[in-house]
Amino acid sequence: MGSSSTTREDKGLFRVAMEGDWEEVVKIYEKYPDARRAKITRSGATALHVAVTEGKVEIVEKLIKVIISQDDKEVLRAQNEGGYTVLHLAASVGNEEMCKIITDADSSMIAIRTKSKETPLFSAALHGKNEVFCFLDSISTCSESHRQHRLSYGRREDGNTVLHSAIDGEYFDLAYRIIDLYEDFVNYVNDEGFTPLHLLATKSSAFKSGINFGRFKTFIYELQTNRNEQDRTTSTDLENPTLPSKRLTHGDDHIFPANYVICVEYLKLVCKIMLLLVCGQAWMMSFLNEIRDLKKKHIWSAKIMDKLLYHTSIYDKLEGGTDRGNLEYDSGEIKPGRNNPEQEAEEESSASAKNKKKDKGSEEEKWKKDPEMTNETVLLTAARYGVTEIVERILDKFPTAIQDTDIAKKNILILTVENRQPSVYNLLRNKKMLSEGIIRKVDHEHNSVLHVAAIYDKDMKPWPIPGIALQMQWEIKWFEFVKDSMPKGIFVRRNLKGKTPDEVFTETHQTLIKESSKWLIKTSESCSVVAALIAGVAFATSASVPGGNNEETGKPYFATNPAFQMFAMTSLIALCFSVTSLVMFMTIITSRFQENDFARDLPCKLLMGLTSLFVAIGCMLVSFCAGHFLVLENNLKFASFPVYAMTCLPVSIFAAAQFPLYVDLLQSTIKNPFKHRHRYKFTKTET
């Protein structure tokens, strides 16, 4: 009888909770003690769990009062199937008021862990709940028993700390606060051997160098000014982070006169007003807010980078680029992660040397599948992901770090070139830190810088340009750029497979050449159909005379009319350029598609074909409108303009669809995307 009664109570509790009748839930809690322990959802949540998730602060307070009145804290500490208590859930949703109610009833709940070994403090950091995190941290320092395990509360079993989680989730304002509260976490590593600085180095999109802006977005980005940007006293303001301006500074060390700042800010304001008027208020405000948030994130990431580098100890014992010392761990209840990544790299490298024949294949496969398993230093990670800000700052603070290598014996230059990071490559060249020893360095397969520049893999990051043929063009330009920038006297040897860089390039790009050839053929075929159609129409119209000829003189009746002259010229131009376009596309279709053809020959032909096609389309439309304009009555001429617009719409849609490709092709063919072309000169210090 008792069991069936309890079952009915559980079903009734589930029904009223799902219906949102929370006052009835409170009454059931008061009347039936067993209902307080009842799991009413498939995830094992109690009614109190559901109330917290729903954000019912008053109901949560009433339910907890009922539980505490019976001195039944075990009910309050109940966990669902994932091991989450109501405090975990309140911390996850960021409800500080509910967290206060729960901890007032039982502050020891801050030490309870989920099945993934997360404390409520960790849950708050994992979901970026800044205020809740600070509140729970204050609870962890309110008693001696909690203070002893304070560091343990901020760490998970896999070695990740709250700082790892905040950076991984890109909650940089919270990460900044965590560094102030838990300075020791700066040097903690997780089971993968990653420090918080390692994680930040993988967040390329969190830095300005990792964003590929067009000119318009770059212009808008530079226009954005964060609040209190000129106030140096707000450098630690968590709501409005600021960084010193590199272009305009105040005080005695100013670059420009002080009134220049006012002029620049005024011009920014004028530009914003013009953009609002031209682009529309609603769309432009949304766009400006998006860019503003992005710039704010970039400022925060730079501040976190500076703070982490200030507190880091990973290079404190740097000797010869290998010895990094030991990173300390907390002695709480959570197991520490592995040793620091640099020490692990040494251990794994020596172990690999002892078992080279046995494990060579598996190690190589591991390197290919999981680059992070190389336990590389922060500098190498930043170079791999193209975060030039971190690379530059580390090299300024620890110049000898440029000697770092991973367990595959790849140094910063090889990793930069391998992962197609031209901004980092140019940074290394500009800093004049590349000695002959660094440039001549080879990896475990004896691949040099030129070898890795020649390697192509589908899993690699694609170049920021659409079209598979343009990808091939950039691959050639990148290889030639690296080759041309090598110092004179550098002799590139063959790798372990006996391949030269040129042979590696040809071998690894066969698939890309085939795909690029198919793309060019399809594009040329579709465009040649349009070009042939325009050529036929242009030929017919160029031979016709609107209004006919004068029988006595043989001259057209409208020969002196400007519209007729426009018709005659544009029809002839349309015919000429449409035939030119057709010829260009036919030469692409019948091309041999050799490797070197993709560097300039084929892109130039495609560019000429598209240019001629766009000119022919425009001239044909003008010719049609001008010819038709001559035969209309005066009272119908102005009414025909909308009809002309509708007639031109289908062809214009095709032109508009191909125009982005045309712009990308024009920039890619004419402009060098990698800038510097001069050869590098060795630094005086050789290593």
C-alpha cells in the first residue's frame, strides 16, 4: 500500500510540475516528505531541479525552506543522473539569487561534484557566468575547510581548470577575473598537456590577425571606438577593456598633436552618420554592433594574453630551448594532469628514439591524425594557428624560444609554412631572427621548409578564396613565395623518401589539379553558352537598322539621333567582346591543364573571358534599350523604362552571380597575396 501511494504521489507531482502549478508543488512537498526525493524526469531530476531550471526563484526558496525545516539536507543535495545538484544548475544558468538561497541553506554543496567531476564553481566558469562565479568563489573562502580545497574546487579530473574552461569558451572577461583570483592556474596543464596559454593560442578567431576582413569591414572595424578608450585609469575595467593606441598617444610621447585625436574622432562620427544614411539604420546598427563586439573580444584576448605571459613560468628555465622545468599542481582531491608539455616532449622523444623501428609507423600516424599530441610549446601552437600577436609577444619576451621544436622535430618556421600562415611567416622575416640553422632545420622525415610548403593535404586549412582553381593558384604562389624568399646559398636536400620540394609539389597536387581542371571546364562551358547567345543576338542587331533607311539617300532615318548612334556602337562592341569571350572560354576548355598553367595562364584567360563577357552583356542591354527607344511614340518612351529594367533582369542576375568570382579572380591574379618578395638575409648570430 505504501509503495503504490508513493507512486501516485510521484505521478501527481510530475503532472503539476509539468503544468507549471508550482504552488501545488510546494503543498505536496509540505504534505508528503517522500515526494521531496522523487525523481520526476528521465534525467533523474527532482521537482526542485526542475524549478531551478525554470528560474522560479520564489518557488525554489519556498521548497528549500520546506526541506530545511525538516533538517533533511540530503534531499537538498540530491543529484540527477549526470550528478548535477540544484546548485550546479543554478550556477550553469547564472542565477546568483538562487545560488545564494541554496548556499545559505547548505554551503557545503559547493564541494559536490558531478560525474564529470565538476563543482558548481566549475559549472559557472564552463558557462561563462561571471557574477555567479565570483559569488561561489566568495563562498569557497568563507571558511577554513573550504579554503583548504579552494584550488581543488576550480579543477576537474581531466586537469582542466576554471581558467581553461573560460578561455576555451571565449569568456575572456571571466578569464581575466579568474587570473586575479587564481594566479596559480596560469601554469596548470590538463591531461593533454595544455596550459591556458596553449588554449588561447588555438583561438585564432579571438585575435585580429585571425580574421579575414574585406576592405569595407576593415574600415568599419577601425571606426569602432570602445567606450572610455582614452581613459587610462580604466585599464582594469572589466566591462570596458582598453588597450593603448599604437597610432595616437597623449602626453609627452605623442606622435601627432593632441588636436589630431579630436579630428580623427570627428571624422569617425561623420563616417558612421553617412553609413547609417546610405545603408539603413536597422541593418547598419546590427552590423556595427557585431563589429563592435568582435573588436571588444579582440581587446579582451590581447589583455588575457598579456596577463598570462606576465604570470607564466613555462620559459623561466629555458636553456638551449629544451629544459622547461616542472609545472606545479594543486594537492587537493583532484588528480593532476600530465607533466608540463615541454618535459613530456623530451620523454616521448627519447622513448621514440629507443623504439624507433617498433613504433615508427604508429607515431607517424599519430602525428598526422592529432597534431596536438606533439605536446608543442605555446609559441609553436600559436604559429600553427596563425596567432601573430602571441608569437610576437613571446619572441619579444623569450627570444631563445625561437629554437623550440616539437617531437616531430618541426621548428616554428616549418610549422608556420606547413599550416599556411603567411602573416606569421612575414612576422618572422621582419623580426630578423631567422638564422641559417633555423632555416636549414628539417623534421623527422628530413622535410625542409620548402618541402612542407610543397605538401598539399585536403585536411589543411584552405586559402581564404573561393573556387578550387584559385586554391591551386594560391598553392603555386605560396610555394614560389617561400622559395623566392629563401636566402641565397641555401641548398635543399632530398627528404627520406628521396624527393625534392618540386617533386613533392607535383606528387601531392595531382588531385587538386584534376579538381581544378573540372571546375574550370564547367565554368567555361556555362559562360561560353551565354557568350554564344550574346554573340548571335549582337550579330543580328548590328546588321539591323531601327526605323529603316531613306530610299533616296540610303541612310538610316535616325542617323542623326543620339539613341541610334548609341545603338550602333554598343551592338558592335557587344559583338566584338562576346566573340572574344567565347574564344577565351574555348581556349580554357581545350587547355592541357599543366601544373604551371594554373599560376597565371589559365587565371588570366578566365579573367579576360569574364571581363569580355560582362562588357558584352552590358553593351547588349544598352543596345537593346536604345534601339527599342527609337520606335516608341513620345508618350510611351518614359513608360518603357520599367519594362527595360524587367527585360534586363535575367541576364543581370547571371552577371551578378559571377561578379564575386570575377573580383576574387582579379585580386588573386594581379595582386600578390603574400606581399614580400625579396630574399631573406641571414642574421649575424648563427645557431
